[in-house]
Amino acid sequence: MKSFYQFLMRYRDPHLRDELTVFANGAYNDHSFPKHSANYHEISSYLELNGNYIPSMSVFDRAWEIYKGESK
């Protein structure tokens, strides 16, 4: 199973500005992001403290649902 970060990186794009792309670009530039994690609570806690590039935790929750849906 790939990590959440690996999943998220497919949404990186220097030109798009939707919330998921902004999140992916921010995570890419965040050198402390838990890149190898597939644990919701670990990533969620990290983002609550350090995710100033994510406009709302609902963006993470939507991305997580897509991630989990594809992991089945």
C-alpha cells in the first residue's frame, strides 16, 4: 500500500489552484511532512499543527476518503 503522501503527489500541478492541488503542492514543499505514513491520525495531527498551507482540514478529509477508496 502506498503512503498518503505518494497518493497526494499525483495532484501536484504548478498551474492549478483548486484546494486539493494547493494541498499537494504545500505537502511537497513541506520537508517535515510524514511522507511514509498511511495513518490518518498521524497525518491529521501533523497537519493541525503544521499545515498552514492547507485552507481547511476538510480538504485533508476529502483527500483521505479518495485515498482510502483507491486502497481497497
